Amino acid sequence: MSQYVIGADIGGTTVKLGVFSMEGSLVDKWEIPTRTEEEGRYILQDIADSCLAYMDKQGLERKDFAGIGMGVPGTVNEDGSVNTCVNLGWGYREVRREMEEILKIPAWADNDANAAGLGEMWKGGAKGMTNLIMVTLGTGVGGGIIIDGKTIRGSRGYGGEIGHITIHPEETLSCNCGRKGCLEQYCSANGIARLARAGLESWEGTTRLADLEEITCRDVFDAAKDGDEYALARVEAFGKDLGMTLANLAAITDPQVFVIGGGVSKAGKMVTDVVEKYFRRYALAGQREVGFRLAVLGNDAGIYGCARLALGDSVCQ
């Protein structure tokens, strides 16, 4: 009888791997490099080889594992195929089928932000809830929409791509997706830093950010916490953009809670407070009390969610 499942959170730099008991306890975790050369042809084999090496080291066999769940930074269809994944060098790829053929255990796949949302729903900041929106604010902006305990993929795997909602159609610079004015251009760590640098040209007051050769998102929030007026203005602009976007999403999905994760969330309560302020301004009256929570699983949210995929209905919410 199977005792474990594997969670594999596939990132552009590393693959995070975790072994979980059938009850959902994290037993062990490790990382391997993500080899993206040659259009990412080695990634799935490397994951399988690492899992097999772990099994051998622990005296375990394939039959001891009920399956492996994978989080992919791209669009994933219901059948576990990937339409495209630029960060990994993948075009269309049948990820689920390929992994099952290589590793010889059942496999599942979902978008990485969806997986992080599942992890936070299961063991993290949204534990006990089944309707939520996970927002990951990092290099880009990712989103996972979960309704009645199920992630929303849509007909072509693009469900939950909240980072590419257009919020400023007058924008002249292009987003990584090729369009202009996406949320990601303003509310990602890169976007916050970019706008802070650009805004200095028209700022008439003083700010310590002007003394920095390079400005990072962390610099902006640290300065804001110390009362720097320019940094505070940048944080307010961030909160307005994201708060308004989430108010619009709430009108469609009616979540119980928003969970904010990713590197930007390390600024803590300042992030949730400013986003929540603008959310309440723009949300429908009946939705203004939707909760805001910081993700609590950190970098492990993905492997927890991937394990939850593999466990399926064999574990309670």
C-alpha cells in the first residue's frame, strides 16, 4: 500500500521537491537545478532521476508512492499538458503523460500559482477555506483562483492569469507577454522598482531613493516604512492598482479570502494594509469584508500544493 506522494515545484532556476505522507505531513525536501538548455529537454528526466535516487537511498520502491504532482510556470490543461512555458524553454508538452512514462507512477500537473494556492488552502494562510484567490507578487505577478476547492484552469489553461489583466491601456512599454498595460508591469517586484526609478524625474521633494544607484522593490518598502514620502506614494500607487484589480475579480469569483505571497509579500502588513484599503474602496458593498492574509508556507507553498494534487480525494480538505 502506498505511503507517500511527491510534490515537484518546477521553477526557472531550481526544482523544489518534497515527499509527503498520505496524511499530508512533509517528510523530506530538497532542490535540484533546472536545466533549461536545449528547450528544457532534461527537466522531467532530472526530476525522475532525483526521485528514484531518493527512493533508493531510503530503501523505498515505486509502489510506496501514490503519485507525483507538478507545478509548472506556464499554462496547464486539464489533461496535464502544457501549452507553453517560456521560462523552461517548453512549447506544447504532455508533461503528465511523459512523467508517468519515465517515473512509472501516476502524475498530475497544474500551473505553479494554482499549486501554491492549493498549498495555502490545504496547510497555509487559507486553511479551512475553499474559495480563494492566491496572488503571487515576485518577478512577475501570478494568480491561482480556487472555487469550491478546485483550481480554475479554463478551456485552454489560461484561467487565473491575473498578472495579465490590462489596468493601464495607455501604457507604451510592452509586458513580457507582448501586450501593454498589464498588472504585472506595475505590481510585480520588477514593476514597483521600475516605476520608482522612473518617477524620480518628476518628483519635486527629497527621497533617499534618489541616492541609490539601483532601486529594488525592497528599497521602496523599506523607505516607506521609515516615512519617506516618495516611497509612500509609490506604495500607494501599487496598492491602488492591485486593490482595484482584486475588487473586480471579487465581483466575478466572490472569494472568502485573498492570500498574498511571493517576494513582495515579505514587506508584510504594509502590503496587505494598502491593498486592502483600496480593495474596500472599489469592491461591491457586500464584498468589502473579504479577508486578506499573507501566505505562510513561503517557498514551500508550491510543493504542498503539488502534493495535494497527487493526494486528490484521498485526503480531507
